[in-house]
Amino acid sequence: MSRRWTLVTGASSGIGRELARLFAADGDNLILLARREDRLLELEQELEAAHGIDVRTLDVDLADPAAPEAVFNWTVEQGIAVHTLVNNAGFGARGRFATLPADLLDEMVRVNVSAVTGLSRMFLPGMLERGEGGILNVASMAAFQAGPYMGVYFATKSYVLSISEAIHEETLGRGVTISVLCPGPVATEFAEVADIEGSRLFKNARDVKSVALDGYRGYRAGRLIVIPGIFNQLGIFFSRFAPRAMTRKISGKLHRVGA
Ligand SMILES: NC(=O)c1ccc[n+]([C@@H]2O[C@H](COP(=O)([O-])OP(=O)(O)OC[C@H]3O[C@@H](n4cnc5c(N)ncnc54)[C@H](OP(=O)(O)O)[C@@H]3O)[C@@H](O)[C@H]2O)c1
């Protein structure tokens, strides 16, 4: 039996690396994508040895607007039909919108939004033609409200949630699964990259393995929105009844930086 191929972006650390391990344990061949190739090669060795699968690595910067098409063309050249696309790569930055570097914000939109859109648009038609496979996007609990002092990050994650819901609706009954994982704070390199390590939000950050497992199981079960943790689920449920002015104020208090 030929094995399925799963492409995981941001597989060099955190949630992406754990998701890659879960797909590998299930017998999928893997394409691991990120910029830090040394880490990808380490993971490739680990997963090939542990599961006897075929693993390829792609050292790609998803901030490059040409990346999605280049990645898709590479899979065509390799004769690989991607069964599952995991759009996990992403990053945040804490600071005031007016003072965070404009090029950093632009890069964030290109990685968190444009690459997710481009890769999904490239790979989805093949999945629909074959009537199988799907896309697991990684958004965040940040997707559900505005986030003062991390405004662009929150907005990018709202986009990921929204586009996931839309594609899910458009493809119902076509044999593909669209899922979107929306974690709260998770213990990965994210907080350091986003300069939010000291935030009280991250004092009770969830374990990365359990978050990835929730996402993996949710996707395999065909669930659209996956929120790890009962308290996070309740928080999102009740936040629907709160005015947006209130949720954005609370969010701003949690991320506030000095003048
Ligand atoms: N940790 C949290 O609290 C949390 C909560 C909710 C949602 N999330 C989301 O979860 C996803 C994974 O984050 P994480 O927590 O696992 O953080 P992480 O440990 O920092 O991992 C981020 C991954 O994204 C990759 N990446 C970043 N920029 C890239 C680029 N330009 N091109 C290619 N790959 C790039 C990184 O690889 P390289 O640096 O090697 O390129 C890395 O593998 C993100 O979308 C994040 O927004 C995280």
C-alpha cells in the first residue's frame, strides 16, 4: 500500500515538530518545511529510524511570496501528491502597532496569512480531485478577539480561522477535511520570538505534546474548530456573550507594553 504524504510547515520546533511526530507515528511520509535546516535534518533522521517512513526536508522561507508556488512545483517534480497540508508556521511580536518595525509586521502577514492562503490554494484542488486528504491550519485563541499590543498577530489569526471556516463550508461533502487548531498559550519558542515571555499568560502555558495531540485527533476526526483545554473552550464560548469592547480591553491588559 502506498503511504500518504503530509506536509508540515514550521516543523523545526514547537507544535509543528510534535504534529510531524504524530503523523509519522501513523505511518504518513513527511515533508518537513522551515528555515532551520539542521533541525529538520535531525527530525528527519529520528522519524525515518523510528517509523520506516520516507521524510524529505525543505529549507524554505515562507515570507518569500514565491514560496507557496515553488513548494507546490517541487512536490509535482517529485511525483508527490500531498494528502494533508499542515499550515503551522507562524510567529508573533508584542509592541505598539505604531512603533513595531513595519518590515516585521509585513513579514508576519506574509508568513501567517499569505503563505497559508497560497499553500492552501495550490494544494486544495488536488485533494478535491482525489476526494481525500485535507488541511490542518494552526490559528490561535487570539483569533476570537482583537489584541491590542499584538494587533497584527491577532488579526492574522482571525484571518486563519475565518478562511478555514469558509473553505470547510465550500468543500463539504467533497471528501476533504478542513480543521483549524486554536490553542491558548503553549510552551514553545513562540513566547521568546514574540517577546512575550514575561507575560502572565505564559505562566500556565500548556504542554506542546498535548496541544499537538488535540489538533491531530481533531483533524483525524474531521472536526472544524479545535480548541485545546476545557477552560479555553468555556472561555471562548462565554466570550461570545461579552461585548467586543470588553474582550479587547482584557486582551490589551494582558499584553500591554510601556509607552
Ligand atoms: N506557542 C503558543 O503559545 C501558540 C499559541 C497559539 C497559536 N500558536 C501558533 O502555533 C504555530 C506554531 O508556533 P509554535 O508555538 O510552535 O512556535 P515556535 O516553536 O516558534 O515554532 C514556529 C515555527 O514556525 C517556523 N517559521 C517561522 N517563520 C518562518 C518562515 N518565515 N518560514 C518558514 N518557517 C517559519 C519556525 O521555523 P524556522 O524558524 O526554522 O523557520 C518554527 O518551526 C504558529 O502559527 C503560532 O502562531 C502558538
